Amino acid sequence: MITSRLQRKTVVNSREECEQRIESLKPRVLPIMEKHEGFLGVEFEWLDDTIVETTSWASEEACRAYVRQGGAATVASYSDALLPTAPYPDGTWTRTSHSE
């Protein structure tokens, strides 16, 4: 199994507002993620002003396919629309992955 963690700062500065927006985001992005072979699950968190999206995959190949075939970019577009990224230089998107 591989876990991929995407994080970025957002302009949303309220935990309550962020959690409401995450709940609105889930039904838009889950079908996109679920159609990718090897998808095991996703968790969204708000840590102060940072959004963290953690996805789990059956294999490194499944995770790579999600990123390279456009699924990750599509999800990122929805995510940024509902939870706008902080302006430069604070809005850097960082993805890290590790095997478990």
C-alpha cells in the first residue's frame, strides 16, 4: 500500500467553514478517485490554515496512474475552487508519498 499526502495553505481561516467546504468537496471528487484502479480511500484535514488530502492506494503504480492520467489534476481543480489556495509564496502545493 502507498499513501500520498497533498498539502497546501488556503485562504479559508475558519475550521468550521473549511469543514463545511470539505463536505461539499467530497461528493464531487470521490467518484473521480473511485474510478481509478487501486484506490483505497481518502481523508481530508484542516490543520490551522493548511488543507491536507491523504489518499491510499493498493500500489505505487495505481498512485502514479492517478497523478499521470489527470485524476489528481481534476480533483485539485475542484479542491481549489472550493478551498482557494493562499497567494504566493504561501500557496505552494506539496505532494509526498510513502509505502506502508
